[in-house]
Amino acid sequence: MVHANTTTVGCAFKRCNGNVLVTCLYDKCGTKEKLMWEMGQPCQRNGDCTTFDDSKCNEGLCELEEDPYSD
């Protein structure tokens, strides 16, 4: 469901007559043939995180904090 370059995802579900419908919307379209993750060494510091601008190192993984007020 996610891929290495996905930075934002939103999902919703609806129960109806014993069935469940789930749908998700991703910020990057057309990534289904891409890798789910990229292999590499765990980050040690913020400078190791270069895939996305402003990403930070958190417990060996690079993360990108989303601004909830941006479009």
C-alpha cells in the first residue's frame, strides 16, 4: 500500500450491510511498480537524510514531518 517515495496517505472505511469498503489516497500517483522501501544504512544524524528536504533522523529512520496547515 505504500512505497518509498510516498510521504502522505489518507484512508477511510465504511461498514455497510456486513461489508467493509476501504479506500486510500496517496500523494504520489503511478508508483505501484516502485520499491516499498529503499535499502540502506540506518541514519545517525539529520544530515544522513537526503531523499526529501527537511527530513530528520529518528531512531535510525528518516522521517518527514508534515505541516497540517500546508496544501
